[in-house]
Amino acid sequence: IMTDEEIIKLWEYSRNYRSSDAGFARNYALVILMLTTGLRNKEVLDLRLSDVDFSENEIYVHNGKGRKDRIVDMPDICAAALENYLNSGVRPSYLPDDDYLFGTTAEHKFGNAQASANSERWHRGTTAWLSQLVETHVKNQTGRDGVRSHDLRHLFARVTLNATGNLAELQGAMGHTSPVVTERYSGRLMQRRKRDSARAVLAARDKAAEHLRSINQARRDVIRLFA
């Protein structure tokens, strides 16, 4: 789907296309979330802010495939990308934590009469909406066309298996009941050169996380200065 070199380009927090800073922050966070956790489209769209535990770097997935719940690790770059997104203003600050993490403010009326008037415009996005955001972001950052949101789940599986060699752990993270399905997503372990390349992808990920954390810290320092 993509080369390891192209994946490394996705770690970089540098805008290579015409988009608002806020729009880029959201699209970047979506891609990083899916690329580092392997969540399904529906699981991403169903996420609530309250499902993200920043103190433990974990994400709680409720009612995954087969109506199963699970906890997935949230790498530092994912936590930093989500923090940056939440500070971008795309997700209105007035929304409660139990509202959707990602969504859109296009005109929409909730059927739930108890929904607050302020949140009636914020609603869950569709799979087509999610995939379009991902495809556009990936193309503009790497030049690779036609990469769907679900493809990021396959990339997560491939890189994780070849960097760690732990199929059982990967199976649990992806929420599969059978290791055969996990192998179908990730492929089998590659030769040593490819495994070294996968580890280099994760090393580049951690380096990019440091850069993004420094951006977030600088923002917090400014807020404290003027508080």
C-alpha cells in the first residue's frame, strides 16, 4: 500500500498543502490515530473524548466488531497529535467529553431531544467523510494516491508485526478473534532487512513525537504566561 519511507513522511508535522492550520491538525490527528492504533473506521468515528485516557496513554474502544470492548495503547505521537487537534478549535470547546471526538459542524439535527442546543451542529462523520480526509492528507503529504482510511489499519499491522515480531499482541490490539485474520492484515514476518526498516519507521515516529510534544508544551507555556 505504501513504502516505509512514505509512512515516515506521515509522521512529520509539516503542512505540505493548502489547508487551514486547524484542518491540518484534524487530518493529521486522524491519520496518526489510525496508523498507530489500527482502529477500524467505525471505531474511530464512534470515539468519544472520554474514551481517551491521556494519563495512561490508552484508548477505550466500546462495542468494537462483535460488540467487544478492548483497550489499545496510544503511542506518544498519537497523544500529542490528539492534544494538538483539541487545541485547534475544530472540535468546539463547549462540547461535553462524552460527545464525539471527531465530527463535523455541518447542519444536522439530533433525534435526541436531550441534546444541548450548542451541540446540535456537531455530529458523527460518515465513513466516506473519514476516508476522503485521509486520502487527501496522505496524497498531499506523500504523493501516494488512493490510500483509504482502512488501508492505514493494514499498514499498522504490517509495521507493528515486523518491528516487534509479536503476533499475539498485535492480534489483541486489532481486536481479532483469530491470528489467521491478523496475518491476513499484516502478512508474515519479512526478511531481516524489512524488519530493520519497520523498526526505523517506529524510531522516526518517536522522533516526530518529540517535535510535536515541544509544540504542545510551547502552547501551554504561552497560556500560563497570559493566564
